[in-house]
Amino acid sequence: MTKKKSGFWTFIFSLLPGAAEMYMGFMKMGISLMGLFFGLFIIGGFFGQSIFVLADIVVWFYAFFHAHNLRAMDDEEFYALEDDYLFHLDGSGKELWNKMGESRYRKLAAVVLILIGVSILWNNLLDLLWYLLPDFLEDIVYTISYRIPQTVLGIAIIVAGVWMIRGKKKELLDGEEKEEEANGRETDDTNA
């Protein structure tokens, strides 16, 4: 049963993602947030990828402020709020796959999965190299291997920025052309 609870205990429980929601009676919301938080933590630890820790920070802040927003709701809104899972999926997960079927989500998911896979392979191959290299080459290879991912990321950020600027410029030019066409039609209509 959902019920407004003590502000102090809500704060204490909000330090663990999902616990404050569960404390207030929103079990589905709480278990979703807690599962996502610890799931990302476990996956990041298993694969040795710090990107999952970054995602976990975002989940933590979301859960913290979500709990405090729930607590700050007036009584009418609070009691009208329905307890639901964080991800609205039916039992088979068809909704998620349908969304992933859309080209923009599919491409984004593919790029993210490829980057995570490349990062995992990179770390594993470097660990293997440490055993094979003589001692005097370790420092050189370490420096190069440390700089390559940073360089690739820097290039990717620059390319993404240029792509975004070109897309915005094209959007602005298309908007101006449509505006000129509309103005041209208006003058033709007034001349006729």
C-alpha cells in the first residue's frame, strides 16, 4: 500500500536506488530502479568497463531525485500515482524489440554494442600483451595503448560535432528554402 512516509527515512532510503520507492509502497518502481542499478554495477564489474559505472551514477541521481519528487507530491497526486515498472514491457519483451526495430534506435544500439565490444577486446588483448612483451617495451606499449582510446574518442567527438553542425545547417537551409517558396507563392497570388 502506498503511503507518504517520514521525510528523514525517505532521505536515508533514497541513498540506495529504489529503496525509498519501496519504502513508500511503490514496489514495482523500487525493484526496477534497484535491479537496473545493481545490474549495471555487476555487468561493469564482470566486463571491467568503467562506462557502466558512469551509467550507474546517472541511475543513482535519477532514483534519488525521483524518490524526493514522489515525497514532495501533494496527497492527491501521490495517492493517484500508479505503481508500475520502470520499463513498460509485456511478458515477451515485444515492445522493446519493436522500438529497437526502428532504424534510429537500432543504429544507436548497434554503435553502443560495438564500442563496448571493442573496449572489452582492447582491454583483454592488452592484458595478454603484458605477458608476451619484454620489460623494456612495456612502458612504450602502455603509453601508446593508453593514448589510442583517448585519440579515437577525441576523433569520434569531433566527427559527431561536425555531423551535428552539418545537420543543423542543412535543416536551416531547408527551412529558408521553404520560407522563400511560401513567400513566392504569396506574391504570385497577390499578382493574379
